[in-house]
Amino acid sequence: MLIDSHTHLANRQFDQDLPDILQRARDAGVGRMVIPATDLVSARKAIGIAENEPDVFVAVGIHPCDADSVSGEGWIDELRLMALHPKVVAIGEAGLDYYHKPPEGYTLDAWKTQQAAVLRAQLELAVELGLNVILHNRESWDDLTAQVRPFDGRLRAVFHCFTGTLDEARPLLDAGHLISFTGIVTFKNPGNMAEAAKGVPSASYMLETDAPYLAPMPYRGKRCESAHVALTAEHIARLRGETLAKVKADTAAAARAFFKAGTL
């Protein structure tokens, strides 16, 4: 069975044909899908989808690019309540993003401070609830890992859409964290990702689409959907010199061990 560990099924790009998207995923052998939220609104929408789909689960969190959508303390209380829902299996998508410009009214330093505070609150919530965390990184690797390492042993994180080197990831993998690969790994020039995918231990990585973004070859540039995780799995099997069955089994086992115990 394939598990798409990161698919934005609550994205408005899927509003008109979500049943078809889900059926194509199932036809491609995708047995479980996890929707990461980006803000409180998308978290509520994702839970609504998962309540009607037995193979769909949710992570609730605030994306760093939406860190300006929350303030005070009420938001973390709302997130806590949603995280207690039986279909919620993780906190996320949280993290840091230094690529996009700060929103209006924020200096760069103030924006980084806001993102860091929102991330820290979510990491603390994850520890409180015994959940793991889906992390977003964009041009923020050193600061992000500095935020996460103090939580080693208290939670596990998956660094989603990993594009770095295996040497960068190794200290995190040794601490029990994971990395996850998108369709970028199938591109003609995937950068460091191909070498990382070849060498990462089998229990330390998952597969994802990040749909509707980052469609693998031959769909690059088009809308991505959960069915495409099968293409990423096939490519990684070739890179690793392993059978497709082994890649499916290893990544499904990693996902089941990472997400809320006994849920997937």
C-alpha cells in the first residue's frame, strides 16, 4: 500500500472534482492520505473532508506563510481542540519560510520573530498531546533545525519536501526525525535529492505529493494529485535498486510509525 503523507486535498484547486481525485488515488494503490492544514480555516475544512473519507487523515497547524493569521492565545486553544479529533494524526504544516516576502506591516526581523513564535507554540502543543510534527522549510534550514533540536526525544518531525543533502539530514535522522520526498525527485535535475533518496535508511523516509504542487514527471507543470505518489515511488525504487514492493512497504511502515499510533 502507498501512503501519501502530505497532500493538500483541502486546497480550492480540488473543490470541483475531489471525488475523482480520491478515486484516482485509490485506483493507483494509495491506501491512506494525510492532509496538512495551513491555517485554522483549512484545518476545519480538512477535518470535514476526512470525516467522510475513511482513508483520509489530517494534520492541523499553521503554515509559516500564514503566521500572520494568528495572534494572542486563542488560536492555539482552537488548534488544541481540533487536534483531539479522531482523524487528526499530527501537528502541521508548521515551520519557517524565509523565501517569501513578509506580509504588509512586518519588517523581515519581525516576520521571522512571528514565524518562530508560532512554530514554537505548535512544537509545545505537539509534545503536550503526544503528536508528531510536519515541518516546512524554505531557505531557513539552520534556524528551523535549531528550533527543533531541543525537542529531540519528546517528538518526531518530518521535514517535508526535503531537498537537502543526506549529510544535512543525518543528525536529524539519528535523533529519530524523518525526511519526505516529493515528485521533484523525478525531475531531470533533482539536485541533492536523488543522492539523499538513494542513501536514506529505509525507516527514515516517507513519500508525498504536496498536491496540488510539484507534480512528478511526466506531469511536471500540471496540477499534482495524490495518485502521482505512485510515480515517485517507482522512481525512488529505481534510484535505490529496490523493488517497488519494498519501497511501498518501507514508506508505509515509516508513516504508520510516525503518525498517531494505531490510526493509519
